[in-house]
Amino acid sequence: MLTDHEATHVLRALDALDQLEEAAVKLVRAELACGPALDGLIADPLTEGTRLDQLSLVDTLAVDLLAALGRHDTVRRLVDEAPAGCARDALVDHLAGRGSA
């Protein structure tokens, strides 16, 4: 049996997990939607070392999180509906287990 204090923390943790799931879906959706525009920005030397560079790492973490939460079908649908681009290709490879990330 949980104490009120413990139950409060469990509920807070579950609420944070829901928020993390929402943020992961939002991140993957936004990155995939901008397709070729993002490819050009990431290839630009002026963006090297910026948060744009981090997207290629964080998107695979977000996809793994969503898969762990049972949202694999959502991710697959987002990827299938996305325009062509490096992010889409990288996530397709990652989902197939061929990615290096």
C-alpha cells in the first residue's frame, strides 16, 4: 500500500511521462514535416554546433521512447506520411534496425 506522499509522486511521474510522450510526438512530427528545409539548414556550416545539429540524435531517442511506450504505429504513420528528406530516411533506417544511432 502506498502512502499519500508516495502516491502523489507516482502520479507526478506518470503525468511527466504523458508530457514526455506528447513532446516526443510533437518533435518527430515537426522535424519530419519540415523535410528538405531542415536538410538545407543542417548542411549549412553556420548551424554547426547549434540545436539544429542535435535533432538527428534526439529524433531517434524520441522514436525509441515512443516505441517503448507502445506508440510504434504512430511513429510508423508519421514516417510514412512525411515528405522525403534526411530525417525521414534516417528514421526509416532506425526503425528497420539499420541505423547507426
